[in-house]
Amino acid sequence: MKLKEIAEIRTGLVLSRKKATLSDAVRVHYKQITLKSFNMTTSLTRNDLDVFVSTENIPTTYISQVGDVVVRLREPVTAVYIDEKTQGMIIPSLMAIIRVQSSLIDSEFLAYYINASTTQKMLKKEIKGTSIAAIKTKDLEDIEVVLPPLDTQKNIVEVMKLSENEIALLEKLKKEKQQLSQTILDTIIEQNKEEK
């Protein structure tokens, strides 16, 4: 089944059309998702958000909602899942917004599905452009989606979350171990200086 059969897919907002200037009377502030907000997980990096000032209220079709899947259209093409912490942000035109039929597919499962190596290989073939490598929303629409039952999708999501949490803990442990090793080395060097 193609993704367009189970989801609505649209490009984000062209920001230049709504950007406020200092002389504009109406200035509405929004958090904005950036290309740097994406990593290799399905969670947004919240440290890399921008503030966008608009001349008017932005339609909700361009504002992140719980359950949305947002996809970078520029390489690397990765997807994130919008949860309660990341809702209410502007999604610019460098990204696609996917809103699924929740009776057929779990949106968090879809984000993992898009980030899976098999899907990534397929999307890589669709990337066009030499200076700015990107895909089109049509390429997303044509993704063939294998749909296990909803309860299986939710189980897969739980396993993937556990895996991501374990990787994050191992990364943290690695950094702490490196700091400890450096502290021990620095201490030994300082002690040897004092002995001389």
C-alpha cells in the first residue's frame, strides 16, 4: 500500500511569505523546526529550534500537531514524530508534514519506518539536485508501506524506543568514562609535577 493511501502529505510553509519586519504592526512569535532539529532518531533536537516572527497567525496546517510525522526533504532524509513536547511549532517548506489515518497506521511507527535502512535506500534513489540534494513530497507519497496490525506496530515502537534509550545511556556512560579517564590522567600528571 502506498503512503498516500493512508496519509495526507503536504509541504511546510514558505516562510518568506509570512516573515514580519520591524515596521509590521502585527508580530506573532512561533518556535520553528530547523534542519538542524533532526538527528538519526525519531525525536526532534529541541536545542536547535529557531524563533520565527510572522505578520499574522499561521494556519494550523503548518503547525506541528501531536501525531504528525515531519520529514526533512533535504539529504539526509529523516523523519521525526511530533509529541506533546514538540507540538505547536512552524514547519517550513524544507520539510513535509504527514498526517496519518490512525485507524490504519501508528504515526510513530511510520517515523521509524521512514528512518529504516530499507526505506532510506529507496529514498536515496529519489534524491535529485547537485548543489542541494532533496526529494519531493511525491517521492514520499509513493513509498510502499508494509502494515502489520496496529498492536504489532505499537510493540515495534516500544522496542525501538527501548533501543534508543539504551544507546543514549551508553553514549552518556562513554562520555562519563572519558571524563573520568582524563581526570585520573590529569591527577597523576599533577602529582608527578609536585614530586619533582
